[in-house]
Amino acid sequence: MKLRSPKLGMLLAAAVVATVPLVGTAGAQVSVGCGQTITVDTTLTGNVGPCANNGIIIGANRITLDLGGFRIFGTPNSGDGAGVLLQGRQSVTVRNGTVTEFDAGVVILGGARNTVRAIAARNNIGAAFGTTGPTALYGDGILIQGSSSNTVIDNVAENNGPFSGIGVIRGDGDHPAMPPADAPFNVIQNNSVLSNIACRRGNPPRGFCDNDGIRIEPNVTDTRIIGNNVVGNGLDGIALFGGTQRNFVSNNQTVRNGFVGAVPGDGVRVFGLNNTIELNTGYGNAASGISVARRAPMAGSFPAANVNGRGNTLRQNTAQGNGINDLWDSNRNPDCDANIWTGNKGNVAVPACTLNP
């Protein structure tokens, strides 16, 4: 990763014209620069950047930002914020271009019913610990935080980090401060989520990197994750954290994930409860292809008081050639502790209930 000194980054930002003509709804020429707020339908006619404090901010509901095949780019330094920021917005579409070199690519913060389509979110890397202010931290290619009923479809998320290629969260200390809010009914579909292995950057860079391809953080519910190609990510291909419920994960391909994180990762890893995992494939992942709350074999089942890792339905998944197990349930009692495994295929399945017909 290339790093420049803050002084050099400032000089570069000052040396580039940041305003680019755009086409508005009536065809009139308007201009936008780094950090500017737009309130009308807008199509880029050139690149925007390098931007040191957010790229483009969406300032109205029910508008479209079309990148026109161009890119919005930050600097190689920390603290650049979001490439495209939708805060409290509804029914906005962001589409058709590249967002790169920010702390996060496209960020939906609050609001509802927005769409991110045909965006390449690449090399968006969260700031080092100790960075302060509204643009601190992040670490995701496309992030939904405390927002519902959004659609993330037909995008590429590549080499973002240290958290996710595509993430859905209620809110936490690793992202800009806002009260945690529910984030249900989001759809993540037909995306290519590739090689999200980047660590935090800074001067000096920090080594933390636990990237999941698609990351559904604690207590997020009712997400639909369908038809994504998830390859080569640092930790898990698709991860459902503790307290996640009623999420539906179907027809995804997870390949060669889990070789760069703190522990070997899985193709699909489920820590939550009452989720449905069906018709997915998992090949060549570091630990397991499909797993429920995977632990080392000596750890046994979760304590009785812990509701996570139970009540999930896993059916008609196929997993082969994974590093430890193809199918794995950390609950080692004979019935997989209320997880329903049915019609799955795998060469190494532990315990036997993961292969129930």
C-alpha cells in the first residue's frame, strides 16, 4: 500500500482542480467539488478528487447520483471519510462508477430505501486508531449503518478493510458516532466481493485486519444475501454475527476465504439464531465451507444460557475441499442443538447431524 506524508497529501489535493461539471435533471451544467452536497439528479462528466474530507454528499431524498463511468477518489492518507455519503436519506440511487481511496466507499447512514448499483468500491481502507472527527475510522467498501430496506446490487467490492467489502451494522465504535439503530430488510444481491484483505492505514499503518466479504454485525435482522460471488476475503466470506436473526443467505458462492484473518475463516459462518442458509457453495475456504458458530473441537457447545448458534436452518448447501471441515456445527450433541441441517453435501462433516437427509 502506498503511503504519503500528510504534507505531500495536502499539496496534491491543492494542486488538482476539484470541481467537475455535471449534468443535472434539466440538462443544465452544474459543478460539484470534493465534499460538496448535491440536491438534484446528477451525472458526472469527469473524475472527482483527490478528496481529503468526503467525496460527494447526498443532500436530498429521491435523487440519483450517476457516476457516468467515472471515479470519485480520496487520498492515500487516513481521515478521508466516505466517497459517497447518504446520511438520513430516502429513495436515493447511487450508480455506475468507481469509488476508491476513502476510509469507506459508499456509506448509507440512517434513512431507508436507497439503492447502490454497479459501483466498484475499491481500496477503501479505514483510518488508524487515534484518528478523530466525523471522518474517523470506517473500513468498508459499501456500508449500511442504522438504515433499513436498502438494496446493494450488481456491485464490485474489492480490497477494502479492515472490516468488510459490504457491511450491515446497527452502529459501533469503529464507525462515525451516531446512536445505534435497527438495520432490517436490506438486500445484498449479485455482487462480486473480492479480496477484501486490507488492514487499517495510517502513518504508521496499524496492523488490524479482520475482513469479511459480507459482514452482518450483531443484532441485524431480516437481511437477504442472494447470488453473490465471494472470493478471497481475509476472514469469512459471509459472516452473521451474534444476535442476527431471520437473515436469508441463498445461492452464494464462497471460495478461498479465510487465509488472512486472526483465525482461519469459513465460507459462510453463522453465530446468530433462526437464520436460513440454503443452496450456497463453499470451496477451498481455510476452515469450513458452511459452519454454525465454529469453535475448536475441544470447546464443545455453547453454554446453555447463550442462545446464539441455535435454531438455524441449513439446507441443500454444497461444500468441498475446505481446510478443516466442509460442514461444521460447534454444538456437538447428536441433534446439532436445534439447528436443522438437511440435504447438505460435504466430504468432511462434523458432527454427523450436519449431513441429515
